[in-house]
Amino acid sequence: MKKLHYTDQVIVETLEKNYMPYAMSVIVSRAIPEIDGFKPSHRKILYTMYKMKLLKGNRTKSANVVGQTMKLNPHGDQAIYATLVRLAKGNESLLLPFIDSKGNFGKVTSRDMKFAAPRYTEVKLDAICEEIFGDIDKNTVDFVDNYDGTMEEPMLLPTTFPNILANPNKGIAVGMASNFPSFNLKELCEATIAFIQNPGAEIIDIMPAPDFSTGGELIYSKSDMHKIYDSGLGSFKIRGKVQYLKSENMLEITEIPYTTTVEQIIEKVVELIKAGRIKEINDIRDETDLKGLKIAIDLKRGTDYEKLIAKLFKFTTLEDSFSCNMNLLISGRPMVLGVKGILMEWLMFRRNCIKRGALYDIDKINEKLHLLYGLKKVLLDIDAAIKIIRETEQDKLVIPNLMTAFSIDEIQANFVADIRLRSLNKEYILNRVSEIEGLEAEMKRLMDLVNNDKKIDKVIIKELQGIIKKFGIPRKTNLVSELDVVQHVPEEHIEDYNLKVFFTAHNYLKKVSLVSWRSSGDHKMKEEDEILQEIDGSNKDEIIFFTNQHNAYKMKLHEIEDHKVSNLGVYLPNILGLETNEEVLYCVVTNDFAGFMIFGFENGKVARVPLEAYKTKTNRKKLVKAYSDESKVVKIMYFSEESDITAIRESSKEIRAIVFNTSVITEKVTKNTKGIQTFRLKKGSTMTAMFQTELHPFENIERFRVTDIPKSGEEIDPLEKLTINKWIKF
């Protein structure tokens, strides 16, 4: 038997040698777009079509383009054609398509509608490509050899607008990914102009949010969009467009989110019908035709269509999320940038393109001027030139004789010698000499342009204004404020029963029905955990959680599963999606938002906010700035009616207390009101505790009572100090 031999290898070295080159190739040469907005596969197809002169004239078969593209892109024809399809107008993937198409190119909104074979479809470059390839033949971008060195191709395309933000672009590399939304071209160009004129401009006011080729509605939150614009990361929700046709008792879906397909929506609805979760639908069908997308849903008689629409948004991809990851290559290096960062990189790239184009024109003008300067010398004594040519015996001596006679170089002499005899008339001579002045003026203009970024920016702005006028179209995706998105909860399907809510110090919550609670034993809790609140309520109530990060989170109690006392309960940071180091301090159960909240702070201030201030028209989960962040919160309490409060002020020397009625605290509708001063604090003292007086009464409570605030309070005697510690704890 032959003995096998193994060679030990260092895994790090093997990965570096074999895996890293592959990973870098995928990142740099395949999956991540560059500042011109294209991946290599896109660029190769479009440049091939440009060289085939498909910017003007008639369409050609897609198979022809695919075949020619193989000279730049060594892939199979199906891979190339699939990329071409996505760039085409007929597929509707792009908000700004680059290819004018004829034939069946499938639809981005359909999973099952396949595009026709390349021999059946026809393509040419769309008019917008004039802005993609402008001045590409003037050395505006670098060119490199193709894979076999037989052709050259551009490394980037000199786009006259920030195309990277004009179209959606998704790529999965090795260890990283990229996902760009698309923005409306008109808004994008206007925002770019504003940014060029003032880098500090609030471009979100000009270009408020992404725009998609499939339309729909974007649930708009300016604060969330700010985060995406600043960091290049984040997500937002988009939903389809649904209308109710009363005459036919039917729902009609005519636009869907960019992230889903008609088949996905229909299949999910059918699944919900079979599971009995949706009972209001008689029939659902795809009625998409040449006029556009359409999903028809026949309703049963007596159906509340608004509640059904809410169900469809909640349980199907008719409402979906788009996650932004604006990762692009800058000089071969992956970078995640916000919108302004991308615009700045594009602006530097575009300035460089214009400079290079101007330098190219300067070189050409220099060449032409050089010839004309030589001609001008000869034209001063044209008769002498004719005499030299006529009297020179050998042809090869004509050029040297002209060079010697007029002090011109060989290039100039050849140009003079090649002038036809019929051109040696007065009109020709005057025209050519006057041409020098025009070229010199153009040379000066171009030199000024090259050396002045402000003048280059004016050129860019003028180009962008031309694009707006020529290609600007209205926004397709409507913006809907998150405050206006009403989510109906069909209350009749929610079982109502009395229950108790238990909230613990370790942020666990138990929702226990009264039936289960009466027959239960001891609470199960983690070691050193304890119950902070025991609240009565019903399954249809809402619960509000207040956290140490000044946020409030709202949920319906029916959305939380029932527990037994013997369970730990649900861990709130998980179900609420709390931030790192964020924890719940207090919770309130309500069904009518009556009563008020009291917030006590270390700085001695107390704020009173009506609970109704936390009521919203929509089913919003998170409310930011739920209370003041001016000072650390000491205690949060809910009251349904006026009550007495005891507040404790502590320093290294003494502990003082005051007792006051909540009625002396002025109520403010603003949630994050700073409150009013209750304690007069001396240096080194803070308010450390606050509690409902009747729960922890002092002896001789009246000596601490005040009727107006602020007060310094009365000192607590030594015996009463012993009970303070358990009251100070939140």
C-alpha cells in the first residue's frame, strides 16, 4: 500500500496567499460600485455599446451586444445578458435606465416573468448616456488594457451627475456588502448644486428621501433619514399603494415596494387565508398587463377594508424595509460614506475629469496654433515661399529650404507645403490669420478654467441644470409621515380578560391572567432580582415603558404572551429592541391615558406631564425625549389623582425631607419639560429619593409638609434615617 505524505502549512500564510487575492478581486473587480456609479460588468456593457455607436441610430439585437461585450468581459453570454437586462428600460429595475429596449425584458416586480432570449430583444443606449460618456475621448478618465491586451477600456466613466446616487445598486462581496437606494434625478442634481454652492447646506430639505422605480410610499422619519444621510447606514420602510374600489368591493394594488415581487405578496396572502388569519378575502389574482402592475383582491361582503389593508401591511411584504449600506470604492478602497461624503468624492472626481478634458483641448489648440504661427510667418512673404518651392530642384529639399528661409520647424514647413495652390488667395490668408486670435482666446479661457476650481464648479452647475431641464421627472415614491400611518388593530379578535403585570429590577416582565395568578405559587425570579411594580390591567390595555435613556416604548398588552408565575417572564431589552446600556426604569398600564406622570431629578426639580402626551394616533413603538435629560432622573411615578409626595435631599452632613401635594407642580404638555424646583439645594447636595407619602409615612409627617415650593426641607432625625435606604432605591 502506497504511503501518503502530508505537508504542514501555516493556515494564516495559506489564507493570505490563496484566499485574500480572491477576496480582493471580488471586492475591487466585481461586487462594489465605484464613484461613477457602476460595477465593472455594467461599465463594460455600456462602453461596448458606446463603441458600437449605439448612442445614436437604430437598435441592434441584444445578442450582438452580448457577443461584443465578451471582448471586455470574459464571462458566459447568460451572465452578461442578465446584467444588460437590469440596465434596460423594459425591466424597470432602475429609476434612470441606461438602455433603450424593445421586447420582453421581464419586470423587477415579478419573480416568475422571465426575460426573452437575446436573439429576440433589441437595444441601444438611452439619451441619458450622453451625460455618461461626455468627453470620454478627451482623456478625461484613465484607460487600461482588457483581459487579453487587445483592447483598451475605461477604468471609470466621466458622468456629469452623481450617478452613484441616481440608481439602486446592490452587491455582495467577501466580508462586506453594498446596498444603495436610488434618488430622484431632479432632486439629486438640485441637492448637488446646493452642496457645491454651500457644503454646509441642509440637502435633506432639497432631497428628502430615496425614490424608487416601482413607486409606492416611503414611511418618512426625518431623524432616521438624517442618520442614513450622515453615516450611509440605516433602514426605512416602504409600502405598496392600495386603493379600495367601493363599486366592486375590491382592493387594487398598483404599486409595490422595490424589495418584493407580486408573487411573494400573493403567495403570502394565500398562506394567511389557508391558516385562517385572514378571512375577509374571496379571491386574489395577478391582473398585471401592458398597462401596468395590478393585484386585485375581491372582498367578502361587510369587510372593513381599512383593517384588512392594515393586516396586509403587517403580515406580507406589501410593507417592507430597505437597508442602506452606502459602501463604494474610492481609488480602489472600500468606504462607507454618507450622502455629503459621496457628493464630495464625486465632486473631486468630476473636477478632475473637467481639468483633464480642458488640458486635452489645450494640447490640441497648441498643436493647431503652432501650425498657424508658422503659416503666419510664411504669409508675410508668400511670393518668396512660392519662389523657394518653384526653384528648389529636389522635392526632399523643399522642407529644409522653407525652414531656413522663414525660421520655422519641420511640422510647420510640412503644413505650409501641403497648402493647395487655389487656397493662396486673400480670403484664405485673412481667415487663417484671424483664427489665431480666436484660438488664443480659447486657450486663455481653458487655462483659467484649469487653474480655478470655482470656474470648474460653475461648469458643473451648468451641466447639472441642463440635466434637470432635459431629464428631470417627478418623484415616483410618495413620502408619508410616520405620524400619518394609521395601523388599525381589529379589537374584536383580541380576547379581553383581567391580568396582573409584574416588572422586576432585572428588566423582566410577567403578564399573568388573574385566573392563573390565583392558583399560582411563588414567583420564579433570577438570583438577587425583585419585583418593583405590580400593576392591574386588562389584555386590551397599552403599556408604556420609560428607560434610562429618556425614551418611552409603547406596546399593546395583547402583543405580549401570557406567563405563569413560575416563569421568569419576558426580557424587555429583547422585545423592545433597547440600545446598549439602555434599561427600563418604570412602566405604566393604561387604556384611556388618563392621569399624569411625575419625574423627579437629582437637581431638585420635579416635572409633571399628562399621560395623554404619550398618546399617538399611530402605533408608534418608540417615543424619544420622553422626559428631560437635563439632570439624572431619581424617580418616575404615575398618578391617577392628586396625591402627597415625599422628596429626600441628601448631603454628606445631613438628610432633609419635604412633603408636598402633586397639585403644586405645574403641568406641562411638553414631554421633556425641565420641571420646577422643589428643593433648594446647597453645594454638594442632591435630591436622592422621591416616593408616594402614604406608602412610606414618617412620624409627625406634618412638620415636613410644604404648601409652596421650593423649600430647604426639615432634617430627618436619626431613627427615621434607618428606613431611608430602601426608599432611596429606584
